[in-house]
Amino acid sequence: MASINSEGSSYQDIDDIGDQIDDNEESLDLGKDAKVKKLYRNKRNKWVDESPKEEKVQKAVRLAANSNYAIITRHYVEDEELCLDSIVVQNAALMELLGCVFEDYPALEAAFKSKRLIFEAPFRDFFYRWEEYEDLLRSEWDGDAKEYLQLFDSIIRPEVGPHVQEHKDILETGVARFDDAWTLFYPGAEVYTNYDGHERIYQFESVSRPTWPSLSIDCKYITWCARGFRWQRQLLTIFSYDGCKAITDLSVFPLALHPHASSLSERLSERGRRFEELSGIHYKSYNGLWTPRDPIGWGASKNLDNGRILIDSQAADSSLSGMESLNPPPVEDPFAGFGLEPHGFPRPKTKKGKTSRKYRRSPTKDVPPRNPFDWAFALDPDEVPVLAPFYRFCRPTVRGVCDFNVDNVSEIEFNPATFQRLVLPSDHKDLILAFVTSQMESLDSFDDIVDGKGRGITILLKGEPGVGKTLTAEAVAEEVEKPLYTLSAGDLGHDASSVEANLESMLDLCARWRAILLVDECDVFLEQRAATDIDRNKLVAVFLRLLEYYKGVIFLTTNRGGMIDRAFQSRIALVIQYPVLDFYAKKHIWETFVRPSVDFPQNDSDLTDADIESLAKLDINGREIKNLVKTGRLLARKKQGRHLSMGHIRTVLRVQDMLTRDTSNAQGDA
């Protein structure tokens, strides 16, 4: 029979003794001895008697003296009370017994491989596995094992038992004090919160000590980033409160304790399936709030009313920082060093194989490891509710990355009437559409002698402002149901290096999205080069080279009818010259904007045919007509008029005429 004892020991350093001296200073003869006392600073920044060499010897002596004890308890004093800091288990038999409690428990897997097993207060690991620990105590053990276990139980039970009982009381009453709220959360469990107005389910990882002013809950959720689905960490918070609070009133609580857990899980699973369907590249319609994002953080949310978005997290997210894969390769895999961690805590089980807690997360299925580079895999059904409600996208009309809500995404309702209403000869429209359609359908057609060259289509649109050049590109993109990426020469930069970097990036995106690229007002590149303008020649050379190897469709627009550089002429597949709008063209534009149709039923007005003919005689272009109608409708709505009238148009014309005269006078005075 082994002799098992529990003994206490104490150790005071010089600072502690100094505090006692200060308290009893009057009873001591300070400085009486004519001697020098040497003190040494140790690794804990304390002044001690032993020199560093002596301290090592003393430490070795203490370790040797403590090595015979099966259990060592470490204590500290707080508010004049002795508190347990940690428990050190040194007995191999006891460690083996406790190993049964923490089987398949990743958090302590490495600890059980050491010679000593250390448990630190508040001993949450035992709280999470208390049922397994109780099963261990009830089991029959031979020899000294039971005595070692009973000795350990006399230490751990006073520390963990009250938390276990408090947890039972919380579940029975449905209310919790702030100091006990942490007992609600178990590793691997699904937790619920309403985050930024959106219901969310997270997988719980760990919790901090409940300290003022909050309890920090470390969770993770699944998002799509770059090459596949990833775990993303999120820190949730329960702020401190007085008294008791209902569990369901907490900002975060276990999903299983939600009064409508089943329907909520199904609802978020549906949202998760929509999220899963949006992985990859998609061109969609969006109606709702979106948030611009940059490397520093998020900007102010904005509203998008039935706008177009391009969903592409790989283009939007160039970094995987802070994320881990769902199912990493085995440890022996050569790519395991990329920091990919296991995908969560497995469900703890009792010896009978039953789940030890009713609201722990279901176990991860036994599936073969996924290829580390095969990121676009399908999720397990129990992972779908944990998907984020937000995606990142790129708007073709807005530079940068944005976050959006998957609930606000829908299919695009393309309008073929846009192309049909173009004020352009039919043969011109047919020719443009034939070029674009054939290019979008097959990128493997005629190629240059040099591989990769000459595989794109460049169309130049020439004409005065407001004759429909930009509208043509927009209408063609609508007709072929492809995104339109618009930029101006100013977006590319002012020197050769910036133009090359920006244009190359935009061309790559357009090729990736199978988008049509519109470079608006690119006169700086098109005009005939001069031998003396070296800087501009560099810009044109870069533009020509990148244009040569682009495989998609590019529309170029120019307001000038001057000479086009010969190098560009050989690279342009089609040139469309837009004439100045005549009476009939302007009449057609007016009718398009003020007459309702099947495709544009909202274009209603009180304008008569005579009004339209009168307006068609005005010396204005198509863009100005559009702005007139838009402003007139705003005025009609302001005056609570049902329809746009000729009076509204005349009012806008008078205001614009006054502004034009004021501008002309100001320029004349200058």
C-alpha cells in the first residue's frame, strides 16, 4: 500500500519580508549591524538572497524534494485569501486515469505527453468533462489507483463542483449571474447571437474569465475567401450586468437554448445554402445596404437600389490572414506547415457512447482529408448554418471591395429593349452585336501568328458628346448579359508604370469576369504620336502592348475626330462614327424617355406629340435630354404632380439657360 499524504509548503521572497518589516519598523533596530547584505534580482524580478548560481541549486533541491509527491498544489494570496492557482499531477498512474476523462480532447492532447500534468484555475477543462470524470470515480479500480484518484478529487471537487451545480441551476431557472454565464458555453457548441442586425450561428471555441466590464467569447464561422471555404475567428462579448438575466436576453447564448432553435437553424441553413451557391464568380442584382472595404477597415454603409454586382471573393481578397481551412491535410503532409488547424472540437462522449451535454455540437463526420488545394468543396450539412451572411464583391462601377448581405441578392432581369432603342442604324447595331457575340462565345477563334496575340476585339466609337457612345457599350453588355467594366483614361494614371500596372490589373479582372471593358474618352492614347513627346509615347506603347494580348471585348470612345495613331488603326476591329443628332434622332430619344412601353412602363408623361416635336428642335444632345427629363420628373414629384408635363420641362430649361448665361458672363469677365 502506498503512503499518500497532502502537505503544504510556503516560500517568501525578500520583498514579502520587507513588507513585514515596514509594518513592524518601530520594533526593529534598523541599520545596527556594520555589514553589507547582498541581494540578487531573479527571473521574476524579485530581490532574493541566493545568487543566480545558488538559486539554480536551490531550485534543483526544491524540485527534488517535491518530486516524490503525487500531486502539487500551487497557491497565491488575493484579498487576504489563499487561492488555488494550479494543480500539478506527477503520478503516472493518476495521469493515465485522467487520460480516460480527456480522451479525444484536443486542448490537452499535448499536455498528456509530458512528465507532469498541469491544470490551471478555474479548471474549465474538468467542468467541460465533469460527467466523464464522475464516471471515472464510479468505476472499479484496483491497487493504489483509487487512493490517488480520491486524493485528487479532494482538491478538484471544491473548485469545480460549485460551477457544475450553478450550471444546473441556470438550466433549471433560465437565468444566470454574470460571473456564471461562462458555464453556458462548451467547446464545439453552436452559439446564437444577433450581430449587426443579422441572426448568426457561430461555433464556440473558448471563453475568458468573467471580468469587468465584459466576458469575451472566442468563436468562429465559415466564410468563402480566395480559394475556398475558411474558418474565420470572431470575438463576441457579453457585457457585465448586475443581478440575474434571462439566458435568452444575453447577447450570446447556446443555440440549443433558443426557444425556436430548430426553425432558426433551418432558416440559417437556407441562407447558408445561398451563400454556398454564391461561391466562385457570379454576376447578380442587389437591392440593399453594402459596405465599402479597404485594407484599413470598413467605410459607411450605402444603399444600392437594384444595382449590379460581381461576386468574386478571390479577386476581392488577396490575403488569407487569420483564417484556417475546414479540413487540413494530415500532419505528415508536406503542406501541413501552412498553419492549417483542425476544424473544431469533436463531440465529447461518455463511456456508454452518449453525448455528455444535450447542446453540444454534432460530431464532425469521418471523411477522408480534402486536398489542400481543392478549396471549392461542398460543406457538411451541419456546417451550413455557420456560414456568414456577408460576401465580398466588386462593383463594376465602383473601384474597390465591398461587403454585402446574401439575403439581398437576386438574379438580374436583363432588358433587351435597351439595345433595340439605341439611336443607331440597324446595320451598325447588327455589326456591333455580331462582333461582340462571336467574341464572347468563343475565345479560341482566329489567332495571331504569335501565340496569345490578336485574340481580342477592339471597337472604337467616335462622335460628339451625348450622341450615345457610352450607351451603346451599356446596351451591348445588357444584350449579351455580361458585366460592363467602365474606366476613363484618368483612372489608369499619368505615367507609364502606373498605366501598365492599373490597366493590366483591370484587364485581368475583365478576362476573369468575362466582362466587356469600356475605356471612356481615351483621346490621350488614340491621337497621333509625336517624336518629341517621349512621356506620352511611353503611355501609348504600354497601352498598345497590353491591348494586343487582351482576349476580351474593349470599347474605346473618343469625342475628337482628329487623326488616330496608325498603330491603333491596325488594332481596331470596328470603327463606328456617330453623326450629330438630327431632328428625328432627337425626337426618337424624347419619345423613349417620355412615352411608356412594355419594357419601360414608368416612362409616362403629359407631353403631347406637338410638345415632343417642339423639344426635338432644341440644340441639345442625348445626354442633355436624359438629364432634362430626369430633373423634370423630380420637379413634378416635388410639386405632387402625377406626370411630367411641358411646364416642368420649361422650368428646367429656364433655370439651365440662366446658369449657362451666368457661366458665360463669368468667363467673359475673366
